[in-house]
Amino acid sequence: MAGGGPADEAPAAEGDLAGGRRGDTVAGVVRQWRAVHPGLDTGPMEVIGRINRCAALLQQAEDAPLRRAGLSRPEFDLLGALRRTGHELTPGELARETFSSGAAVTKRLKQLSERGLVERRSDSRDRRVAHLRLTDAGRELVDGILPAQLAYETAVLSGLDAPEQGELASLLGELLGQLEGRLGVLRT
């Protein structure tokens, strides 16, 4: 958030992105930057800063149903990928499905295997390739947690009505699609 921290939370001027519906931490940071550099366009900070702040707050709160089950979000994402695809995946495919590094997937798979939630099968043609699938216990865990996790996420979003949630999802989807399409360009 470009050096921003907590600040006063008074709403910004009407029509200003910095204010949102109510004042927020990013609005205060933007007002501070505008006081120091009044000619700078803070529009990108107002969007990216809010996305980053929301992500940080959601990570701090963690996911209550997952925590109760002794799972982290990245572990659940791996289990969920195996469940929703409905077939075995290699570690590389899981890394792509979950936007994780190969090393992180390997570490998480080891822990999930030790808990009896995932099992590994060697490829009959190439012993270096592993195929992963959920065990019955893993499938039961995912199917048991998913409704509670969705209820938790619904509660998190309850301050927005259905049309607002739809609009936000659509806008974030457009942004994500653009970022995914230009990722190579953005990294150079």
C-alpha cells in the first residue's frame, strides 16, 4: 500500500474513490499521500491498496471452519482441487490448479498424506511421475467442510447485498483475467 498504515477513517469527498461507502484505512492513506503529493493520481493505490488490505484481513482472520479441521487454506485448496476435478492429478497439475509453487505443493502433500487424506500412486510407465487422489477420509473431510466454509464466507460478505457481491465478483473477475493474461508482461 505504498508505505501506508492506519490513519483516520473520515470519509473522503463525494465521488472520490478513496472514501468508498465509509472511510477506511486506505482512504486515510490516500488522503495523506495527496497532502504530500497533491498532483499524483492515487487511483491505482485506491484499488490495489484495498485488494491487498482485504486479503490481509481475510488471512489474519483465517478460515474458521478450516482451522477447526486443522487445515490451512492452501491445504484445503489442494484437497479441493482433487475433489472438484474428480480425477487424479500430478503434483505439477496441482501446483497450476492452486497457483502454488512446486515446493509448497510437495510439502503440503507430504503433510496431507501423513494425515491419510491424500494417496500417491506411481505412474506405470514413468516411476518419476506421481498421481494423487483423495482417500475416502480426504473426500469426507472436504465434503464435510465445504458447506461450513461457504457459510463462513457468506457471513464475511454479508455487508454487501447480492447485486453488490455480483458486481464485485464481476469486476474482480475482469481484473484477474487481465492480470492472468498479462502476467508475463507484468513480471518483466
